[in-house]
Amino acid sequence: MRHSWLLPMAMLAITKSAWAAVGESITGEASMRILDPTSNDMMLPPGAMTLANPFLTAPPRAEEDCPPCFNCELNAFPCTHFAPCNGYDGRCTCPPGFAGDNCAEPVCGSLADGKDRPWRGNEPTCECKDGWSGINCNVCEADHVCDALVPTGRNGTCYKGGYTVYESFQQCDVTNKMIVEALGPDQPPAITFSCNQQNATCDFQFWVAQVESFYCHLDNCSFAQDVKYDDVITTYKCQNITCACIPERMLCGQDGGVNLDDFLADEVKGPADFVCTEDNKCTFQEPEMNGVISDLFGDPAIYLQCHSGECLHYTQVPGFERPPRPDNTLSIILSIVGVFAFLLGLGIAVWYLAKKSGSSSEGYIALPDDEATKLMAEHIPATLMFKDMGYTVGSKEVVMQVSGIVKPGQLMAIMGGSGAGKTSLLDILARRHKSGIVRGNIYVNGRTVSSQEYKQVVGYVDQEDTLMSTLTVYETILYSALLRLPRAMSFEAKRFRVLETMSELGILSIKDMKIGASGQRSISGGEKRRVSIACELVTSPSILFLDEPTSGLDSYNAYNVVECLVTLARTYHRTVVCTIHQPRSNIFAMFDQLVLMAKGQLVYSGETRGLNGHFRSLGHVCPEGYNMADYMLDLTMYTGKAPKSASSANDDTEGGHDAVDEDEGDDQSFGVEPPIPTTRFTRAPSIINDSLQWEDELASREQDSPRANDFNNNNGDYSRPRGDTAIGIDPISSSTSDSGTRRAPSDEDDLSTDGAHLQSLVDGFKQSDVLLDVEQQIDSSVQEARGGMDNGAPGSVHGSIISSGKAVSTYRRASWWSQFTILADRTLKNIYRDPMLMFAHYCMSIFLGLLCGALFYKVTNDIPGFQNRMGVFFFMCALFGFSCLSILPSFAQERILFVRERANGYYAPWTYYLSKVLFDIVPLRVIPPMLMGLVVYNMVGLIEGWTEFGKFFLVLVLFNFTAAGVCLMIGIMFEEVGVANLMSSLVMLFSMLFGGLFLNKDSIPTNLAWLQKLSFFNYAFEALLVNEIAYLHLIQKEYGLSIDVPGSVILTTFGFRTNAYWKDVQSLGIMAGAFFLIGFIWLHFRVNERR
């Protein structure tokens, strides 16, 4: 019956007659319906099925009433391609590339689309997605399209070797010449071929002009591949084959043409072979088909040109053997050599910069003609007046009703014993932040000015020196000049002003010496004092306040400092106010104005030359040869103790009591000789000679030097009243004998109660003409300044400007960008001048990187290797997290410096903070993880690829930056280094606990799960693991078996999210930004001067 298929018309006629008979029987049965004459309802024929009689047959409904529903369980609805029928829904389970109820519709798109593949419908061809080909888009063409079809989602490979690993697809063109010619050029024949290794089955479909004609299913198949020297032969052998035609298609009865239905169904039974060579030339053979092809077309078999494609993971490709780890010995050597070369180069650079920088670049400084007058440009001399000043801390009055006036060109000294309130009054006048309540009025040229404007025209020198130890003397003063001198001044003019100030203070010879820290060899304490003064003096402020400017200086240098202040006041018409403790007579003689205090009360305020006359009027005569400064201090310290006789003094000594009271202020007062001793005091000849010498010098100073008191300003003329010319040393008075001895006090001089003596001095000054003259000058200046203004009530200390006129002159200082660059330069110098911390971080990173590289050398891709990777990542995070604690003491050292520089208006807080973050934290927190990572990455053998390498570095740097932000924030919040260290350690330990190593993230109780979101260890650790392991296949060999475990599965088991890398990076960035922002807010609002 080989040629029975040549009688297609006869068979087609028989098939049609059979269907016609079936149709007639249906029609006849339908005609048997009758109507009930009584109800006019349809009556069923006998034997018809009803709901009451289910055994009867129901009448069939007409096709136009309800079309039949597809149900592959019924023989009338077969599945094409021999697809299995789903007994649950009556639908066919279609093979890849087909869809529809009976799986007869080819689909397009790609295999990766799954069930969402679009039907081809009435389109002549399919439009496949990029990377896919074939009639029904089943054949892959590129590796990347296979990523969606492999379990890892990555490293997919389009295997085109033809061998079936799991399920392969091939698109073949029929190359038999006679068959192609018989069908014609517009109807090219083709075959789609697919095989499933697990089921040992194959399927192929025969297409003409991309329209399916018939299909076959092959089972009991075996697959083999023979690799020869010059060829690779792939063979599929199937024992059974079943074929079927698609009715009314080419070769299956289309338009009454050839119909292979019976031939395919009855005669093609197998076995079948499918053989392909390396050049994709294939042959399909089946005995019956071979005979027909040979008889009709002269070919022994069907010849094909095929190209195959199967999506596999690269490890599943036939013949694939996991390649050995690449030999990265060269990379390891280069990375180690590179980090050591960097360390060596950095050391040489630091040594060179430390030796080179700091010099003042001696040489001629050429200045334009107008640069010398820059500081005087638009300068308004400032007269400082204060009235009824008071200061209370709690219930204690520290300063009570103090008034005074000092004019441009004058130097005012605030004197008194320890605890007299000198420094408190100076702070109030300088408008420093005080913790108590301030009362009274401060005027500048008769007007009150705002605190912001006031700070721009005043300078303040603290009693304690706070300088950056790594800078030279010249650099310290230069930075002050660059930050605070007028913006319009040139750099050369500022340099000239720095050198000029250093020359005036006698520190030009040490300009290139470092300030030094305690315990280090550096400049002396007196030289540091002059450097602190120079930092304020260089700006030539309108009003300069100094707290104990001669503290720590010898008498000669103390005189030079005060003389420099006098020169500043008189040459530049500046106003200078200072506190001073027991100056020598020649220094005391240079004070124009004097405020004498005792226990917060005002004993004297006025011209220094009038002090002697005032005390005379109160009955207190300075003994001859006595320094007036010492005498008045002794006088104010004598607060009610009765003068001792020789016997009483001996009694006190025997009783163990001190001769003088302890001061109620800061320190215990030193013992002073009673101002009116009971013993005889003889003036030594040397003292007499010295006294006469200083009297002559001061008298000549009065005549030769132009006094600021003769300076006419907008407050009116002021001239010194004529009087005694002896300043500081009282001439020999009639109250002493010819021998120069003091008279012995009588019993009438004893005071009856404690404090009566001090009260008499205070009351005596309140009733004196000196205080009346001071208050009248203040009131008249205020009235003149008001000048007809409508609202003229005197403002308070912190009041605003009440006049539209300009009370003081201000100028624009360095811009924000200039402040930032200057502070950045200073910060970098501080780092490389003291490089031990920086080198400690770098050396630690390199050493521990080498240690980790040796311990975890070339980790394996198995479960122990996964554990080692977790260990090295967590160790690096812990190392860099705790190393950030080193930022705490470094900021603590700069805290006082920042507070004082901010109070003196050096810069804005944000410029300091930004320079600190970028040029202090970055070199110490960004470079170390890069050095360690460069060593560890190659030695440990982490995942290859520049992208992964960069992502690894990104996480390390972000984590270190976040940890540094936490420590900096805590260091700013807590002033005590010990407390800050403890808090930082607790934060690190808390973050480590929720990092993912100690505690499985999925096992955390629900009500505590939110705590892991606060852990920056969690984000960094997870990101490092995901970057390394998410797409890694781990091979674990146990009991002779190789278990391939995707890394993503292990990550999920530990509670990590395989797609969380960029989310973790984002979280680290947000946390770092938040920590730095909180630190800045605290620095801006909380870290300021409070006295």
C-alpha cells in the first residue's frame, strides 16, 4: 500500500460520504419532535432524556442556538501535535511554540515570554524578539536572551551545538532539490524540530511557506554526540514515530490536492534517525519516508540545513568543565607593590611638605601706595562707654554698678585682686556669651549697636592660649589675617601686616618655628602669649579686649606687649581695654584709663593719673617708693582686717592663721603685705633711684608723645586736666618722716566690722567728682548721638541700632569660598605635619589586608568558601567601623579652638565643618579601605570583573564614611572624650548585632525587626555579599556527589535579599548624609562659647 496516498480524491470522497451519513441521522432525529396539542409545548420522542428521566436522551440543540464547547476529553476535539489533554479544564497542554484550545496556533515573541507569548493569528510570519529566530521563535541566537531562562538569572548561554541537554529547538530548511522545485520558490519547505532529554521524546513539524502541514511525535529516543578530530556528529535515534496531517493544508488535502493523511497515520511507524554534522547539515531518515522520497525524488532521505539553540547556564554546556581559577599571581604582586609604593610616595611627600612649608618667604614686599592706608580707610574711631554694668550668676552678684569710658587712642586697664570680677566685666564689655544675667548699657560713640555689628569691630584675646600646634608662628597669624582683614586688601598687604605685627611684638625671629603642643619642644609660653595677641592685633580692630595680656611674660616682654598696644591705640586711633594683674610701674604708667574693682564693686574708674589724688582725698596715701599698682591692690584686698601689732601678728602665726583672706573668686589669693604694716619700712637707696628714674621717664613721655586724649572725635574734645605729673609713684609726702619710714597706725584705724574698709572705698568713689565726670561724659555723648531722634531710649546690652547713622565702621571679610579654601589648607597642613595618625591608618589597612589575604587565600566556590567570604567581609566592616573612633580625640582637641575662633568671627561654622569633613575625614576614611580592598580582593580571589570590583569599593567607602559620620556626630554632641568613646562603641556593637552574621534576619521577632533598619553594618554586609555571591554557583561535593547550589539560594536562607545591592547603597548614603547633617546642626547651635 506504499502508493495508496496517490488516490487522495477517492479517500476524500469516502470521508465526505461518512460525514454526510452522520449529518442525515442527526437531521432525522431532529425531525421527530412533536407538539403537545393541549399545551402547545414540545413533546419529546420516546426514549428522550429529561431532567426527570436522566436515562432518556435529550434532544440536540441547533448549532445556531449554542456552538459546541471545546473539550479535549471528547473524541470530536483532538489535540494537535499529540499534546496531552488536561482533564481538569478540557484544554490541551501545548508544546513550546504553539497555543490555542487544540494547540494549532503558532505563537511569536520568545520562549522567555512563557504563557504571555502573542499568537501569530492571520499574519503570514512571526515577528520574533531580539535574539530569537525560527518560525515560532523558539530558537535562541544570543547568550543574553537566555538569562531569563536559567535559575540564576545570569550567565545564560545559547548553546548551538545541536546536542539536547534538557530541551533543544532547531529550525531547518529542506534542501532536497526536487522537493524544493516541486513546491515552487514561493512555497519553501521547512521543519521545526524539538527534543526533550528527560522525556526521551522529539517532535517535528513540516511547514510549507511557514504554514504547518503535518507533524510527528517521536518517543523512546536516545541522544549521542561523537567528537572526532575534524568533526562533531550529533545523532538522535527514536524507536517510534507517530504522524498526523492538519486537514485542508498543503500535502494534506488542500484544494483537493495531495493528502498524506493515511500514509502518515498508517505506514510511518519508525524507527527514525536525525543526524547532524558540525557544519549544521542534517539528515532525517525513516524507512517508509525514505522509500517514498527515493521513488519520487531520487534522494535516499530528507536533507536539511539546521541551526539549533538551547538556553543553558554556562556550566551546563556539554563538554564544559569548570575552568581552573585564573592565575592572578601577577595581580596580587602588582596590588601589593602598588600599595607599598603609594605609602612610600606619601611618606616622601609628607616629609617634603613638612620641610618646605611654613616659611614666610622672606623678601621685599612691594605694596601699592594706597595699601598702607587700608586699615584706616573709612575707619570711625570708637569710644567705648558703659554705665551701671552688672552681672548676676544665680543669687550671686559678680559685678555691681560699674561705669567707665575709654576713647580712641587710649588704653584702659581693668585691675583688681583675684575674684574682683575683672574677667567677667571684660567678657560683658566684649559681649561674650555669658551664662548669667547681664545688666547695664554699653555704648559705642554714644549709640548702641547690634551684637553682629559689634563683633566685626572688636577683637578678644583670651587669657589661655589656644593655638594649632602643627602650624608655625607666621602661619598662625597669617591665617587670622587672611580670614579677618578686609576683603579688599591684597595678599601682599596682609602679609606685610603680619610681618609688621610680629616685629612689633618681638616674635619675628621665631616666625618659622612651630607652635608645638604640651610636652613637645616648641616656643616658650611667653612667645605663645604674644602669638595669641598678634592674631588679634594683626586685624587692628576698632576695640581690642585682652584678658591678662602679660600673663606668663617676663617684665621686659610684658612692657613690649603693652607698649605695642599703646602704639596701636595712638597710631591707628584704636580703643584698647585689658585686664592686668600687678603690673610694674613703667607699664602702669602707660594706662590712660583705669577701672579698679574689688569683690565685683567699683573702687575707681577714670584717668590713671587721677588715682593717686582720689585715694589721697580718702585718706589713703601711697607710701614713698611704693608702686602705685601694688599699693592700690593691697588697699583693695584689705577688706576689714584690723592692722596687726607685732604681738598680734605673732599670735596669729602661732595659731596657724593666714595673714590675709582667701579671695572669693577663682584662685586662692597670695599673701600680701598689709598696706599699713606695724613694722617700720625703710626705703632702700636703689628703690629711690629707680623711682626717680621712672618719674623722669614718664614725665618726658607725657611731654613728647602725642596723647590720644588730645584727639578730637565726634564725641567732642577731650584734654587731660592739668595736675600731678607723677604717675604710679607717689612723691614723698608730709605724712612720712625724714627717714622715709611709714608712720605706725593707731588703734583708731582699726575697723569695727568686716567689709567696712572696702565699703568706704566704694562709697568714697560714688561720692567723688571723678565718677560724676564719667557719668556726665557718657550722658552727654548719648544725648549728642541721639541728635533729635524721636525714639531715643537707651538700648540694652544686646539691643539693636537705634539710629540710622553709622556708629562704627565695618568691612567685608573673606568670602565663604575664601574661608573654605583657607581652612582646607590649614586642615591639610595639620594632617601632614602630624602624620602619625594618618600613617597608622594606612599601615594598619595594608598589614591587615595582607593578613586577611593570607588567611582567606583564594577562597573556594563551595559552602566553606561562602563562610570564608562572610568572614572576610564582616571583619573588614568591623575593622573600619571601630577605627573611626580615632576621630573623637582629634575633634576634641580642636573644639576649644573652634569655639574661640567662631566667637571672634574667624569664619562661618559650615565652612569649618565642610573643610573638616572633606580634608580631614576623607584622607583618613576613604583611602584606608581602598588600600586594604586592593590587597584583599586579589589575594582572596573575589569575583572577577571591573564592575564588581568597583561596587565592592563603593560599599567599603560608603560604610567607612557612614561610620565616620556617626563618630563625628557623637564627638560633637559629647564634650567628654571618654563618654563619646563609650557611646560610639555601643553604637558600633548595636549595628554589628543586626548586621546579619550573628543573627538570622528572618528569625528576628516582628516587633523588633525595625531595629535592623538602623544598622549600617546590615546594609554594608548585605551589599558586599550580594555583589559577590548572588550570581555565583557553589559546588559542594559530598558522598561522591557534586551538589550545585546557586549563591542566591544560600543568601535567601540567611535572610539576605539578592536584589538589594543598590537599595543598600542608597540606605548607606542616606544614613551618612543624616549623620553629618545632625552633626552640623549640633555644631551650629550647641557648640558655641558659654562663659
